[in-house]
Amino acid sequence: MKISTLLFSLLLCFSVLNAQDVQNSSFELMLSGLLSDTVAQMDVDDLKERPSAVLLDARALEEYEVSHIAGARWVGYEEFKESYVADLNKDETVVVYCSVGYRSERIGERLEALGFNNVYNLYGGIFEWANQGQELVNTEKEDTDNVHCYSKLWGVWLEKGTKVY
């Protein structure tokens, strides 16, 4: 097959597909290559049905201060210490999140090594939470649509909200 025919076929396929579907498929593909599935995952809909889950934010403090999921506790990634979670019941449902899920998966692994029994990684992280139109708050507990995107490279995955770098 000639390259020009192949390119035309690809362009035709992409023009037929909804741009949102292409973005979602790309995001899913990126996550499948990034995550190692060492920690069980929970999606946004499942988290909304578990209001008693303990939420841990595994992003840098600067990211957390821009916005986070209401009720989340900051534990960081590089800064994470066992003492940050020492008061938690190890049988509680704990959901860890970061921007897209990589850092939170690593923190989830550490929590499991500490003996936590019900640890989940929020699939797609705060980006997926925001992309689905869920509420975010800042450090003053005020609603915000700002999301710290970690970097411009990662910011392409945030579809809704105001990108902050």
C-alpha cells in the first residue's frame, strides 16, 4: 500500500471519529502504557459512590494547593512519610490520586507495604475527575476549576478546567 493511500485512509478514519473519542482513546492508551496495575484501580463513578473513602493526594504540595478533590488529604510523592498516614485505619478504603495515576500508584504500593488492605488508585487521577466535571476545591475550600497540570506536556490530557503550571 502506498504511503499516500495509507495516510488518506488514516485521515478518513480520524475525520469520521468524534474528536472526543480520539482524545479519550489516546488518554486510555497513554495510561495503559504508564500504569503497571500493581494497585487496584477505582474509576470516578465508583469513587462518587464511596463517600466514606479516605482520599490521599500524591501530588506536590504546590499542585494540591491549586486544587484538590474535596476532603482529600495531602501526602505528597517525594515527600511521603509513613507518619502522614499513621492515624488511618488500615482496613478503611483508601483512594490515592495524582495528576493521571503514576505517582499515586507508587504511593499505593507503599501503603500496601505498610499493611493497608483496601488501597485503590484513582484511574486517570485528578485530570479524569476534572474532565468528568466533578467538583474541585482550593486550600480555602472554595470551589475552583483550576487544575495544576504538572507540566505543559501533561496538560494536554486536561480537557475541562483552567490549566495552571
